[in-house]
Amino acid sequence: MLTKPVRKAVLPVAGLGTRVLPATKVMPKEMLPVFDRPAIHYVVDEARAAGIEHFVFVTGRNKAAIEDYFDTAYELEMTLAAKGKTDLLDQLRADLPAPGACSFVRQQAPLGLGHAVWCARDIVGSEPFAVLLPDMLMRSPTPFLAAMNKAYETVGGNIIAVEQVPMEKVSSYGIIDPGERRGELIEMRGMVEKPAVKDAPSNLMISGRYILQPEIFEALEEQKPGAGGEIQLTDAMLKLMETSPFHAMAFDGQTLDTGSKTGYLRAAVAYGLADPEHGEEVRAILKALLKG
């Protein structure tokens, strides 16, 4: 199937991070370190591995640190160079996106995920694009957005990441109504936001990665506020589903939700244990702490 490539990604980073206060009083939650780098770093790495060329950060007040992080730090680089710390200098430079590869737009008001995505409309334009929720760090042998992008090149349309949750917890998530399964893809017949257990069409929750067609912006433009006065992305996807096919792709790796205090701690521990240089030391520290 001939499809337009997915070159751009939208990262909604305007949230206040109230679930991890007071740490986020002056620091963006996306910049809190998960072991040795900010959470947002892992998400951008996943997007880059999927071939994303342009990153659209939908920000809010007090989020300037994110923009600074993805820019050159001249004083730091000069100091590292003067001290001969070339390994660190090379790493910092390798992590930088290409010049002009990042755009930053303000959401201005906390009106929901759908509204955040809509704020990126002029930069995304008429291309298919990815959405990555920075709270969700998704660990798997193959970066999951790259796997989704490969599937997209075959079927086109829209692809949504999903994960299985216990049936008694479906009322906390957006849940899909699955159709026929073909390999790793599941045709979607619909979706419902936070259904009662008895009404849930499945236990497959919508997770933190999306590939969407640009027509979603038209649906968001017309979308009326839903629960909490917010513009819901799920409602706009339901509208788009009337004219554009949707598939779900099940994620079977490890999802780490950094949006809560204990979730953030779990993520830091997981990445620390997996670090090739420090993993064993981290394991020893945890064992010593558990012994008390």
C-alpha cells in the first residue's frame, strides 16, 4: 500500500504534573530524571528510532526547560572540551535533534489531550503523524513506535497502541471494541471512554502511542467539550473512524507510567537495573535497602 510516511510526532507536554507535586512545582514533570536522563529523553529516542524527523512539543507555562534541553548548551560543551571529557561531549551532541527539527507551541489552557493535539495542526499540516504521551515509557526489544510505523506502511489508516488490563479495571481507561485480528493488528469497530465493567467491549485499553491521519484535526475542530470540559481525543477518533480505518496494535513489552509518584519510582528503578554500566550496583543498593 502506498502511504505517506510518518515524519512528524506530537508530544503533549503542557500538563502540570499535579500527581507528583511538589517535585513539579518549578520543574516540568517531563524533565524529572528517570535514572540518568529526563523522562522525555526516552520518548524522543523512541520516536527517532521510528524515523520521526520533526518533533512538535505542545507546551505550557514553566516548560522552557524542555526547549533548553533539546538545544546546544554552549557553556557546558566548552567546559567539557576544555577538560578533555570528549566521551560526554560526544554523547551530548549525539542526543541533539537536528537544527530545525523541534517546534514548540503553547496550549495556553488545560483543555484535554484532544485540544493539545489540535494545537499542533499548523505544524503537522496535511501529513499523517504520531502522538506519543510522555508519561508513558514503553520498553520493548524493538521500539514500539517503529513497529507501529512498519505496520502502518502495510495497512495505512490509523493505528492505536493497546494493552490488556484486568477486566475489573476497564472503567479507568479508554477501551476499544475489537474486530477481526490479523497477525499483530486488530481491526477496530469502536472505542468507549471508561466503560462500566458490564458494558466494556473488551479489556484492551488505549495506550500512549498513536499514528493518526491529518483529518483528525477537522474532527477536533468541531469537537464539543466532553467530560471535565475537555476536548477528548477519543471522541474525535470515533468521528474519524466513520471515514478512515483504524487498527489496534497490542503492546506486550513493559509500560512505565511516570505520572504518579510510585510509577515514577518504578520507572527509575527499571531503567537503573537495565543500565549496562550501573545495573549491578543498582541491584545491590536495592537489596541493601530492602534488608533495612
